[in-house]
Amino acid sequence: MRHVAALATLVFVSGLCRADLLVSRGNLGVDRYTDNGVFVGNFIAPGSGGLVNSRGVAIAPNGNVLVGDVVSFMPGSASRILQYSPTGAFISVFSSDPAADFPFSLVIGPNGNLFVDSAGNVSNVAELNSATGAVINPNFTTDDPMHPLGGPQYMSFGNNNVLYLTDIAGRFFRHDATTGAHISTSLYDNPEGVAFGPDNFVYLAQNLSNNVLRIAPLSPDSPTTVIPMGAFTGFPHDLKFGPNGDLYLSTTDAIFRFDVSGANGVLVNSFGDGGEFFTFFQPVPEPAAVALVATGLLGLLVVRRRRG
């Protein structure tokens, strides 16, 4: 019984340490992979809840999955954010507010609210209540007068109270993460995904140069190349650090996983058929694993009673 209890504890702890990837694939829905690249299946099928063109993906504080849906890229299209359960079942239309049109990147901010890159006519970052979908602030970020936001794409909050943001017009912005006030604007080579790393550096994927830059937070115009052209195939999109510390990059071809702990990124593996936006989420335990944990806990109680 002690061995069963120990095994159950191991299953439980290992489940907490791993995190699956949810990858949006446009009109193909949202796919799911383990963090080491094993394809689990189509997590949200095309058409589920009316899903047409999946974009940004985020995990709400209550565990539900939020997916941006761009029905059409024509002005005035009925874009919205849809809400699904942790198992992929459709729950509701989370938001269809015009302040969150063309919902590209979806990110839960440090304050627990949902931030949306609205790349349509409004071209803004909207702040929404992550439980209800109600708009809190339709224009969270303050524009740079010389370089107004031209269709926000990707964003990442740093632990230094800075929001990092890229736009379709090819700029890289820094904003105050609390007030949204503009801090700086830098011009890069069609920047896409941006991620704040555990090493306190910012990582930026460039579409035309097909590389990833490492940038000191206080020196946004002095980057170094950590992943060079040729280290991956396809055009880069989203960029995020996993709980394991590795940097994941989605491209038009695959998902690439790099160890960037050194001066140069080292490819760990690549998997899948590509995608655009993605996020990490704690997988729902399998029934067998839950039963094993319950058996192990029961065993621990029995052992303790016998010892007592």
C-alpha cells in the first residue's frame, strides 16, 4: 500500500509540473499537444460554438479557455471571444464588444483581467473582466503620437511592470503594465511574437529575418540574436516560455522548442503542423490518474491508522 501511495503522489506531482499547449490553427480550430510535443488531439473542433477562425488563446483564472474568433477580416465583421470548458466543451460567447474586434493575442494580466490585442478598426488593447467579459477599459494603452498603434498582434507582461507589444506596422512598444502609459517605441524587422523570459530578458521573433532576438529590458534598441535564421522553418508567429523554462516558437510549419539558457538557443525538438497563437494550460487529470491518487491517499490513511 505504501508503494501505491508513493506512486499516486508521483502521478499527482508530475501532473502539476507539466503543462499542455493549446495551439490555434485558424479555420482548423485549436489543437492540443503535451509540452514535449505529443499530439493529444483537436481540442476545439472547427465550428464548435460557432468557431470560424481561431486566433488568440488564453486560460481564464477559473480554468476556462478563451479563444478569439475572427469571423471575417472585413470591416465591421462579427468578431468575438468564445469561452470553453477545460475539456474543450463550448460554454458561451464571452465577449462580442466592438472594443475587442479582431481579437488577436489574449493575455491574462498581472491584475487578473483579460487583455486583448484588437487589431481591427479600433486598433487598441482592450481590458476586459476575465470572469464576465465586460469591458473595463476599451483603450488601455496610450498611443505614441509619432507612431500610433497600427494593429496590435502579440503582447507579453514582464515582471518589471512593463507590457511589451508588437503591431502589424512593424513596431515594438513598451507600456506601463499598470496604467498603459507609453514608454518607448522601437522599429524592428516585422516583429511578431514577444515573450518576457525567466532570465528577465525580452525575446522577440522577427518575421522577415526569421530569427529571434534577445533584448535587455532597459535597452530595447540593443538586441542580440539568440536564434538565427535557419534554426527553424516557416514564418515565426507566437513566442512563449513553458513552465519547463524552454522557449516555444510557433511558425507556419511547426512548433519549435529551444533551450535558450546559453548565449545561443539550442533546438530541443519540433512538432506538429504549425499554428499561430498558443498558450499553456494545466491538463485535466485522466480518470485513471484521479482514481490512482484517491487509492494512494486512502492507503496513506490506512497506514497512518495502523501506526497510530
